[in-house]
Amino acid sequence: MMTQKTYQPKAGEVPSNWYVVDAKGQTLGRLAVNIARVLRGKHRPQFTPHLNTGDHVIVINSRYIVVTGNKREGKEYDRYSGYPSGRHVRTFGVMIERDPTYPIMHAVRGMLQHNTLGADMLKRLRVYAGTEHKHEAQRPQPISFGPLGEIIVASN
């Protein structure tokens, strides 16, 4: 009897690509899900749960991200310093004014694994408020996401 062996990629075998995503007019949660999928590497046939097989993602125009309903005033980000009365609560509208990159980073961080592998994947995410980024040397490909989350690479 002959058994087939499943291919397991090694740590350095899977090359990582660079993609740039325009967040202008996109919904925060739907965009974060698709970015997390690309960072994790689930779009690849070589996906391995215990390896970082994902790609680098650059997000531009994070200042113009959209939320639905009344989340602009109702969605709250809170943190606690550990001291009495040290709880700080800010709404989405305030956070997008203070740091336009924070809502996307926070949403994607929550969708990745909460261990060192997830932290390593999060290092491959770069978020910028405007249209300029400093990664032209990596020649990132512009991508968008279809209605079912499929990656659509724009041809140059």
C-alpha cells in the first residue's frame, strides 16, 4: 500500500508579495477581514497554520474609512491605565481625527492570532493616513477585494 505525503512548506520557502490597498470609501470591518486574510496567508495554496505564509499589506487613505449606522459616534475605544479613574474612552470619530491609522490597526489586530505568530503577521501591515507611503522600492501591487473577499490584483 502506497501513502501520499502532504507537502509542508518550510519557513523560508514561501515568498511574500507586497500589496497596496486603498481604504477610501471602504467599510472598516469588511476591509479588516480581507486584510487579515492576506496577512495570515489564507489566500495561498501553501497556507500553513503554524507558519507566517502571508504577504505585506500597505493601506493608504485610512483617514477616509467608512463605518455604517451610528458607529461614528457610538463605537468606543477604551483603555485603562490601571489607576483609579484611569479609564479613557474615545469614540470612532475622535480616534479617526487623532490617529487615522488606529481603527484599522485595532480591527486587524483583533482578527489575527493572539500570540507571537499573530504579532509577526501584524508587523507586515503598514497603514498610512494619506496617499503617500515609503515602500515604492518593494514595488507593491494595487489590489482590491471582491464581494466574497477574493483578491483582485490590478494590472499595471
